[in-house]
Amino acid sequence: MVPAPSLFTRPTIWAVAHAEAPIVVTSREFDTQLAETFERTGVRPGLLESVAGIVERRWWPADVSYDEAAARAGRIALEKADVAPGEVDLLLSTSVCKDHLEPSVACAVHFRLGLADTCANLDIGNACLGFINAMNLGAAAIESGQANVVLIVDGEGSRQLQETTIERLRRQETTAGDVFDNFASLTLGSGAAAMVMGGPRSGSHRFLGGLARAATKDHDLCVGSLEGMRTDTAALLSEGLALGRRTWDAAAADGWGWDACDHYVMHQVSAVHTARLCDLLEVDTAKVPLTYPHFGNIGPAAVPYTLSTIADELEPGERVLLMGIGSGLNCAGAELVW
């Protein structure tokens, strides 16, 4: 086997963790709430489960903030890594969901975890790719000696958006076009994930890095806020797949050999997206762990969340590819050696 070209020599993953939101909300519940709208607009019910493949998703209780969710995952990750809060040098928060524009989510997470005043903290936002981007930035800080221990967190919640979307879609003036424009909003889920990175140590996992490509001409295909998300689903799928293909080919040209990885941890969008991407890249679906059927699309938390659910099953030396396509459009892949 030809070794992968690594961008880094020092960064490793010490621990990855997730925090599960406790309230289960099924797609059938959404169908029931929108039954009158579906009948009036001629939209067939059951599409969330039969087409998107999302049986259910999770919600946080109404009194749990996004930063509290992120801190829960961060606390678990620190415990798993046997790292004290005072040892963290850099905190990166990648949450799309936030209760206010400023201060950063990272400030609240920093406070909740009791991190030291010497720990730099900031938000990194890039839709569903934020966490992978933060891993690269954290790795660069470790490689350069600017940080010894990096904590990355993400907390997402779909409750407010989905409650608002369903209320809006139940209005008499709603059309079939409105339903499909807001369909992606109903595929989202809630959850939190975190990762501790540092230099080489016993039991850690190498972070090799990877590459990214952009197609920002498509930045208007999916635009969201906590009140609503408008998505051109067909165009987003088509253009996203095309960008994914270009990114994959660029990686091959650089010698990465991602076609020979043991596991592919993909951003979890839907059954359609996963099947089409695997077919396009000739990836064996048996090597792709799935969380979207029961957790939905958890945004930038989806990749580390899914990785966390299989971490105990991975064998030393196995190659793991983290990959995703996010609104913007951006595409990124990053390889790990477990």
C-alpha cells in the first residue's frame, strides 16, 4: 500500500465524543401535522421517510441552549481524552446554530467548561463543513507549536426551525412549491459532538489532513436561518455531486488514494445523497456508517457525531476518510489513520 501524503507530522486525535439530544421526533409526526397541507397541495405524505430515509430525528428540550449542548459533548471528549479543562490551549466552536450574533458561541462554551483564561476561543462557520475545517486549523496550530491541546465543539438544534417551518406550512396560502422549498428543513436533526486533538501520544490517531474545493457560484442554493431554510433540493444535489467528483479527482491527482480507505464517514444528509455520492465515487456502501435515519442531518456535527458512534469499532491502522459537501458550495475531505 502506498502511504498517503500527509500535510502534518504531529497532530493526532486524542478523543471524539457525541451528546445525544433526548427527544425523539418521528417523520410520521411531521406528516400528521402537515396532513391538511399535503392533501390541499397534492404533495404525497411520507416523503421524509420513503425518499430521504429519515425515520426520526432528535430535539433538545426547549431550555437547552446550543452552547450548552456543545459544552456537554466537549465535557465528554475531555473526560475520554483524560484532559483537564486548564490544559486546553485553543477552543474552536463550529456551530451553525446560535442564540445571538455576538459574543461567539465559543465564549459561552469556554465558560461552561471552565477553561483557562489563557485558552484562545473563537467560532468557525462554514455551514456543514465547519468541523472538518476546524480540524485542519487545529492541526495547523499543533503542527506549528501554537497549541498543544485543541478542543473542537459543535452543538446543533433543529427544534425552533422545524416548529416555525411547520407552522408556516400549515397556512392556507401554502403551495406545493413552498413545501418542497422547505423540505430540507424537515430533514435536520439535533445533537452535539466534540474532539480533542494534540501531539503524538499513546493510543492517539493520526490526522493527515486533506483538501477542499469551492463552487461559490452556487452560494444561493441553500440559505437558512433559525426561522426558515430555503433550498433548491434538485440543484443542490446535482451541483454538490459535481463538486464532490472534482474534489475526489483532485485528491487522486495529489496522490491521496481515497478509493482504498477502510471507512468513509460522510456528512449525513439523506438516503438519496448518500446513495448517489457512493455510486458516483464508487465507494462501497458497506463502508459508510449511517446516522441520518434516526438522527437526521445534524449539520457540521454530523461527521464527528458519526465518527464517535463507530470509534470503538475501528482497528489500529485503519484509514478513515471524513468527507462532506456544505452549502456555499464547499467540499472537503480529511484522512485519519486510526
